Amino acid sequence: MIKQIKKESSSELSFLCFVYFSFLELSFIGWNILAGLSLGIGFLWLVPYYNAAHAEFYRTLAGDQFKSKD
């Protein structure tokens, strides 16, 4: 029973890491290049957007675990 749970958890984590690195991180490569070409001024807009995208990813990952019960 415990081995099965560990196996399922490991496969879920592997999939989520794949999603994170392949889609979320790679989608910001172009934005980072553009922000760098603007001599760093573009990072004023990119960093909050980047952080908001990561926060939404983790909120989606957590599901209903951290929703308020009011």
C-alpha cells in the first residue's frame, strides 16, 4: 500500500516538474530576451508578471487545499 502511494506520488511529481520546466519556464525565454534588450527597463514589468504566473501555477497545483472556508 505505501509503495503504491509513493509510486503514484512520484509519477505525479515528475509530471508536474515536466509541466513546470517545459511550459512555464520556457514561455518566459522570449520575454527575458526582450527585457534584456531594453537595458533592463523591461524587467520592471516582467518580474511582477513572472511572479504572478508562478503564484497561479502553485495555487493550481495546491487545488482547494488553501481556500478559505468562510
